[in-house]
Amino acid sequence: MRPLPETPLSPPLPPAAAAAVETGAVRCVLAPGNALGEGVLWSVREQVVYWVDILQRELHRWDPATQAHQRWAFAEEISALGERAHAPGFIVTLRRGFALFDPAADAAPRYLYQPEPERTGNRFNDGKCDAQGRFWGGSMDFACQEPTGALYSYTPAGACTRHDDGFAVTNGPAWAPTAQGPAMFFNDTAQGATYRYRWDPVAGTVRDKTLWKRWPAADGVPDGMTTDADGRLWIAHWGGGCVTCHDADTAHELARIPLPASQVTNCAFGGADLRTLYITSARTGLSPGQLAAEPLAGALFAVDTAARGLPAPLFGG
């Protein structure tokens, strides 16, 4: 599949139309020294946080009520996950595609579909479920250089669709209502760009790809992201040491959360009221001097916000 062509972006609404969002102080929840923390997910039914360490091939679970921390080791990279609606456990993306894994079953994950066997230098990266129960995931070049990554969806019925192509590093997606209708946002991390697509939630398709924001070098590059209940986007910045909040129509910045780690990778709302933003980070690629200056690189962080998140959709509806 050829990459979707870009279409001209409509004139943005005035930035003054959106109000700033208040956030509290950042706290370190846990410092497990993740090489590449990612895929953070708040489980509403368990009231715990899950996330992955892609490069160390681990799934982590932290219970804020008991402070208990668990981890599961995998034979290959695990990069993202979504809870299943009608069965225990998760749909996950492993190195080569979509699989099922139940932490309570004491069994290896079971592959469902591997969509790109010919792209041997690729692995999967970020992903999440949409509100209709499909799981979306992006692949990428393991070396983060060649534009061999693509955007996929996988349905509970077992249908896999490649929606866009030509990315070196993929992150997202996230969904939000806009003045032009429902939209899906997706990060071309290697190019420092966030794209917006027109989103058909019934058909599960995207079209009319537009450049939503080109990020300045001082902000690093856009990594994982989430949406709050008011449709604002919260975006982690790899190399930028922060999470920012934006109006979905204008891309106007509404909040900025500095982190004591430069490589900020993903974020998700959690807690009983879904007002706590959980944030992952990474240590990989940092020099000894940088690691000494960033002792919390690779930690899981949390910050209370005035925003309220949405429950993470379940695979299967």
C-alpha cells in the first residue's frame, strides 16, 4: 500500500478558543530502570497500571493501592497492549504482529496475525484500542531509519487492514472530536510530525491525511499520546523531556509537564477518577554522563491534572 497523500489543512480556529489546563507536581511512581518504557495502560477493572519495556522484553504491572510491582518476561519484544472485553488478559503487539496474552494463565503469548513477514527489519511499536473494540498498531524499522513502518488495525473477527505506510518510527494513535468531524491522530516520530486523519468510527477507516503539527527541535519528537474526556491531546516528547496538552482543532498548547527524564515515551490517564496522568520514559541511548544527570530515566511517573481521562477501550467492544 502506498502512503496516504496529504491534503491541505483547513485554517485553524483562534488559539484563544481553548483554555489552559492545570497540572500538579510530577512524582516518581517506580524506577525499574526501563530501557524503553512504553505502552502505558490503566486497567479500570483491576485499578492498576500496566506498561511494557520493549527492549528488555517485559510487561510490568503496578498496583497503587498496595505498591505491588510485578513483571513478566517475553521471548521477543512486546510493545503495546489492550484489555480484552469478553475474556481475561490482553491483545498485545509483539515484534511481528498481534497476539493474545493472559498474565494469569502462565502460558506463552499466542500470535493472531503477522501482517508483514517480508519486512524482516521491522518490529511493532505503539498501539491501542479504538472505542469500537479494534486494536490499532504501528510497525517501524528496528533501526529507526528506513520508512518501512505502517499503520494497521486488527478486528475481533480477525481482519487486519494496512491503512497507511512509509514511516520509520510510528507512535499513537489517538482519537478526538474536531470541528471537521471525528479525527484520528498519528505520530511520524522520525520526521517530528503529527498527522490528523478524518476518522470513520463505524467503518474503521481513515482518509484525508493532513499535517496537524510539525514539532520544533526544542520539543524533541512526538511519541505516545492519549486523549482526555474533553477531546484534548496529551503527547509525550522523546528528547523533549515533557508531556504537552493541545487543542485538537488548533494544536494550541494548553499545558506543559516537564519531566526529570529527557526521553519521555507515553502517557495514559488513570486512577479512580481518571485524573492522574501516568507517564513512561526510557534510558536507551543515553551516555553515562546523561544517565548520571538523569537518574530517573526509565522510570514511571504520575501527575495529577484538572483534566479527566477516558476509560481505555477494550478489544472486542
